[in-house]
Amino acid sequence: MSIWKRKPLAQLLAEAADSEKGLKRTLTAWSLIALGIGAIIGAGLFVRTATAAAQNAGPSVTIAFIIAAIGCALAGLCYAELSSSIPISGSAYTYTYATMGEFLAWIIGWDLILEYAVGAATVGIAWSEYLNNLLVNVFHMSPIPFEFSHSPFQKIVDPVTQQVTHGIINLPALFIVSVISLLLIKGIQESAFVNGIIVIVKVAIVILIIVIGWNFVNPANHTPYIPPASIFTDEHGVGHSYGGIMGILGAAGTVFFAFIGFDAVSTAAQETKNPKKAMPIGILGSLAVCTLLYILFAQVLTGVATVEDFRTGGKEASVAFAINKYMIGYEWLGQLVTVAILAGFSSVILVMLLGQSRVFYAMGKDGLLPKAFSDVHPKYKTPYKANLAILVIVGAFAAFIPGDIVGDMTSIGTLFAFVLVCISVIILRKKEPNMVREFKTPFVPLVPLLGVAVCCAMMYGLGWTNWLRLFAWMALGVIFYFTYGRKNSKLNNPEK
């Protein structure tokens, strides 16, 4: 029994032929681009941009987006090779199982739980914040009380009475995660057509903000463009590198969250008509469109409002806050943003929970997680037990943990996954030189190694608190593997 035993490619492809017969190859390159944009444009753009500007980079958050995009593009080329050559559910978990063995496959699977589950929770928390914004600014109603729309780790001080109110539970975030989880159990999926409509709406609103907001940019807000290096201490008492190169790297790690979702495109490889051409176009095309929009959006947002606005007044709803405060006469745009963002966030949560269920399903089939996670509902034909477990995990994060903490946890977890995907390409080229590759990453090993370097730099910029959380999460994963996964692995225990 070896923890480094690799799953043979022949076995993987045979399993794919048996288990994926029901999936039709209907998606085109344009469908994949729409899927990628639908997953990418969400909480990352509308929430993390302001967070990164407030805590790390100020106006130079635009440079951070460029660094994050380069890291994603390098990793995206590696994803394109693997997803077009091994079109099987499980994404990075499956690729690692085929290249680096069971133990690292477990690590990456455990890591993907961090990416998708905590990512969905982050978007759920942002959904909660924008729901309150909708109630107050659009419907002119009272917001959901602070204690029932924030985690126990958050508090607010009344400026007049100095009375402190602590959060208890984030009920709206728990609600949206629960509703979407139940929809997934029933088998509800966004069609390419509906997803395309949502993408058009979201992109149109982003372009509106860029075009209209450009006239409200105050050059003083961009001076200095790269703030001098210092330390900013947030409301939780955590220090962040602000300004200078470390501030930009920290911001790159933070806004990197805005790009996660493009890897969800790789999970659709077995449903794509021509993976050889469509997968790289879908992955890199969605990245290119979103990067351009992100840079322009960040330039406008940091020019319209001040860093202090993002730190105090706006928080998770900084975009609507900036529009309502500074873009006089365009309050309707702030209302439109709030309505559209709620719909957009819902689609992002759906994609992440769907991706999470695929990883749970694959790991359950391999015996590394309880077999129940691979059980399919007799009527709905969905891995319903996996979805219920995900509902409990994601619901707990969304209800009780602040958004900025879980957002950075997602970023560092995803960056680690990308590092292993890049390494997988190099190893697979050495160990399986004759494997049919529908798409080849150019300049191997240079491109994968550059991807590793850029992703590691962004991980370094996220700071020691996030590394501590990652190591704690991984330690739990290692304990679980050696107490359960290794003993129940079907690859290492064929008799089971």
C-alpha cells in the first residue's frame, strides 16, 4: 500500500467512458467563455476590489489585477492541456491523482473543498450585504438587523450612543446557500442560454459603471498611485501590508479571488464539442475579457471614491456606496447594480457548489471520502448526499465567519491548487510522453514554472495569518487521510 500510487490513465479514461455516457457534447467555445465570465464576474469584482484597495494597494489595485491575471493565464494554459486531454470530472484532483499519486491527490481534493466551499460562502456573505442594500436603497425598507445579518466576529458602534451591537448569525447568507443547495439536489442546472443572458446583464452593468463613472474620477484619489509602504490594521486587529510592492502583492492575492471560477470551465471538458480548440479558447478567452473589465473597473472605482470610503462606509457594498455618494444623478445605476449583483452572485454560488459536488462525488467514488458522497439520488440523478454535506459546511462558514477572512482563505487555497496543476503538466510530460494531448501548453517547462512562481508570489503576499489557516486546514486533511482515506482507498485496497 503506497500513498504515492498513481491512478493509471487507462483506468481513468475507462471510468470516464462508463460514468459519463449520459453527458452530451453540446458546449461550444462561446458557451465556455460565457460560463467562465458567469463564474468570474461576481463577488470578486464588486467586493474584493474595494477590499484590496482599502487594505493593501490603494489605487495601484489595477497593477495587482494585472499580476493576478498573469498568474491565472499561466495556470490557465496548464488547465487547458489537462482538461482537454483528460476530460473527466474531478478537475485538479483527478489530474493530480494521475500524475503525483494518491496522497497529493487527497491534498488537492481537500484544498478544492477550501476553494469551492469557502468561495461559495464568501459570495453568500456578499449576497447578504447587497440584499440589505436593496432593501434600504431600492425598496426603502428597514434592513435586516445587524445581529442577524453578520457573523459573531463582527460588531458595529452607534456613533451617537456609542452602543456596541455584535453579530449573531448571517441569516441571508445561510438562506441563499440553502436554497441553491436544494435546487442542485433536485437537479436544477443553468442552461447555456440562461447563463448567457445573466452574463450579458452583468457585463453590460460593468461597462455602464466604467463609461459613466469615468466622468466622475477625481485625479486626487489616484495620488500617489502607489502609496508608500506602511501597515494597515483592520477592524479585527489584523495587520496588512499597505502600499509599496508588498501591498501590491497582497492585493494581487486578494483580488485573485475575483478570477477563481475560470477553473470551473475545466470541469465541463466532457461536455464540450471540440475540447482541443474550445477548452483553451473558453479558459483563456473568459480570462482575457474579465481582466480588461477588471482593470478599467478598478481604475474608475478607486478614482470615484477614496480609500477611506472603502474602509469605513462601503465595506462589502462599496460599489453601490460609491455611486450613491459621488455619482450624483445616477442613483438609479446604484439600484440597478444592486439588483443585478444579487442575481449574478446567485449564479456564482451555483457554479461553485456544483463544482464542489463534482469533487466530493469523484473522491467518494475513489473511497477517499465516505462512499455516501458518490450516491446518486434515484429520482433526480444528483449526488444529493454530497450536496447536503456541502450545505452544512458552506452554510456554517457563511453564517458565522466574516467575508474578508473566508475570501483570503479561498485565494490561498486556489493558488495552491494552481501550483499543483502547473507541476502536473511537467510530470505528465515526463511520465506519459506518448499520451494524446488535445492541446499542448507552450514552452514547457517554462510556462508551468512561471505559473508556479507567480502563484507562489501571490501566496506570499497574502501574509502569515492566511498561511496559518492553510496549514491548519491541511493538517486536518492529513489526519483525515491517514485515519480514513488511506484505509478505504479503492486504488490501494482493490478488495473493498
